[in-house]
Amino acid sequence: MTSLATTEPGSGSDAASITTSATRTTGGYLLSGQKAWISNAGEAEFYVVFAKTDHAQRSGGVSAFLLRKNTDGMTFGEPMRKMGQRAIVCREVFFDGAFVPEGNRLGNEGQGFRGLMRTFDISRTVLGAAATGVARAAYEYARDYAKTRVQFGKPIIEHQAVAFRLADMRTRVEQARLMTWRAAKRLDAGLNATTEAAMAKLIASETAAYCTWAAVQTLGGWGYSREYPVEQWMRDAKLEEIEEGTSDIMRLLISRSM
């Protein structure tokens, strides 16, 4: 299992502002600093860590390093308590003079940020697929429930208020699916997909948030109960609008491409 360590307590959307430092020493580097919200931290065997080799620069000063879990000077905090996606362990990671051999630097000094952005194009497309799946699950569960739940003498799917909500859910799921496929197709073809990945991640994550809310609304009081899975999906879906770049950042990337 692997883990990507970029986010810091004071650096989230602005990845170029990280302060974790990598100072040259004999045969390699010494890492010092702190990361936060690192998925799989403490569980993974390998860590790709982004640190500044030149603090005078922003993105041009970021380099990437590969560390193993047992690296001296690297320690982990307790699992962070989250609203949703609790099956993914997130921890803080601390570096106190952790030694990294020069051969464990990925690429040249200053190339880490470029590699990170390429990684985001891929991961945002994957998250688009994941968010589309959550949205689809919520839509199908609400649809099937609405076919069997009877109120005012007929299944609630025959009431226009519910039927129109389900229609919106279905339409948005298909929209997210097609935009995610488009981004994936460009990546598979070796084409630049920064804008397409941002669009896919934006629409799919917000679709997941809408569809899980709509599923809870369709199930009514039962939707708010843990007797049914939709309340969990609603909590889980919220993170899709935040991780790997918030919806605000996705809109910024899309607008810059104009």
C-alpha cells in the first residue's frame, strides 16, 4: 500500500506553499516538517512525500521523495476523526530530520510540483468515477424505494415531486459518467486532460452530493436513520467536493483554461 503526502496544516489548496523542507546532507536529504490529512498514513509501506528543496521558489522549489514506513525520524499521529469515509485512515505525519537517500528523490530537484499536477489529473478522474458510483447508488436506491413506498394511495414515485427529483438525479448521474469517460479517454490517449479532469471531478463530486441528499430526502425519516445506507453515502459524498482539490479550485482551473 502507498500514500501521497502533500497537504499540511497550513497548506491545502495552495500546494506550492508547503513548508516541509528537504535539506541536502551527505548522500541525501534530511526532511523536517509536518503533513496532515494523509490517507493510509501509518498503514502504507511506501510514501511519496513532497518537500521544498528551495524555499526561495514556490512551485519550482518543490521536490518529491520516496520513503518507507520504517524511516527513522518519520512518525505518525492518531487517526483523525471524520464525518464520513471512515474506512480510510487519515493521520498527520511528522518529519524530524528523516534521512532520505539521494536515489529516493523522484526526478530532479524542483520537478515535484509538475509531477504532482500530472498525478492530480489522474486521481481527479478516478475520483470522478468514484463520485459517479456513489451518485448512481443513491439514485438507484431511492428509485427502488420510491416504487414500493406507498403514500396517499399510490407509490411515491408516481407523485410528481418525487418523480422530478429522481429525474434530476438520473440526468446528473449520466452527465457525470460521460464527463468522467471523456477525461479518462484523453488520459489513455496520452493527451493533456487537466481541464477535462477538473470538469469531471467538479460535476461528479457535486452530483454525488446532490444525489445522496436527494436519496435521503426521498426516504424521508428513514433516510435519516442508520437503518438505511443513504445517510452514510451522504456523509461520504461530502469529501468528494473537498479532496484532491476543492470545487472552488476546480472552477479556478477551468476558468484559467479559458
